[in-house]
Amino acid sequence: MGTVYSDISVSADGFATGLNQREEAPFGDIDDTWLHAWMFEDAEENRAEVAAIVDSGATIMGRNMFGPVRGEWDRDWRGWWGDEPPYHGPVFVLTHHPHEPIEMQGGTTFHFVTDGIESALRRARAAAGERDISIAGGARTVNQFLAAGLLDELRLHVTPCILGAGERIFDGVPAQRLERVSVRVASRVTHMTYRPVRPAPAASGETG
């Protein structure tokens, strides 16, 4: 069974987006280069981390990450990524409103899941086989998986900026320990990998 992981870029104060996300400003009222320049302007320096983001057999994301449409699906929205999204596999979008699957170029198909994160994870596992599963975001979706104990590995890409408000990683997540797996410092980002520490299963057997 593959690892359930998440890669997410955050500010030094833990925000993955600013306030007022909307179609013309997907990350809210911020300069998006503060959070993501390392992926594009410093791609060579961060090649391994960039490649690992989409190295999965299936992807799960929240509806806010898929697009700005709210409520019923009243327009033909097909994601932010153009005709050929970078996922090249099945993507399960969490939503309260049913939608037929959307097939894109390059092997990406968006599936829409209306019955929660556990159902999305079951479908992603079935689609991924032995490969890993990516929880792509946004922060609220990652927090749901952390709170439910369903995330195996959290990869934070911490950028040297302060946003002050927005969607923050760990909001609503109950107290838990994290094991630090690795830290790598690059020019404009610090890559930090953690694994949630889960209690060991109770020993089975009879007691006298």
C-alpha cells in the first residue's frame, strides 16, 4: 500500500493562501511568488522536490483548489491548469455537488466525490494500486486528513514571508506528535518533511 502524502507551500507563519481567494486571485490578496517562486524560478535547485509533488498514482484535492465555482456547477469549469493538467492520472475532487467526470489531455481525469474524505481515499487507493496518493490541498483539505489520522507524510515547503491571515496549515488539527524525517534549506524555501507519530497497536492475545 502506497504512502498518503501532502506537499504544501506555506509562509513562515503557516499560511498556504491569503484572504479573499477568487478567480482573478486564486491565492487571495498576496503576491503568489512569495509562496511558489521556488517551484518555477528556482526549479533546477529544487528539482527533486518539484518532481515528487506529482509522483503519485492518484490525487485528492478540495473543491477550492479545483476552482472558484461555488454551489451548484453552473459553468463549464475544467480546473486552473489548462487542457493538460500536471497530474497525469485520476484526481478526486471533494465537493457537496455531484458532477460527471472530466477527462483532460495527458491522462488526467477529474472525479467528483460527494461523500467525504474517507470515500475519496478508498477510491484513490483503488486507482493508485501500490503507488502513493497525494493530498494536493488546499490547507483545509490537508488539515482534514491530518485530523482524521489519514496522512502518512507531510512535506512543508516554508518560504521566508509573513502573510498574517488566510488559510493556515494545522488549523483545527488536534494535538499530535510529528517525527521530523528531513530538512533541506534552499535559496528561497526550506523543505521540511514530517510523519505523524501514531500509537502502536495494542497487543492481541488472552490475559490471565
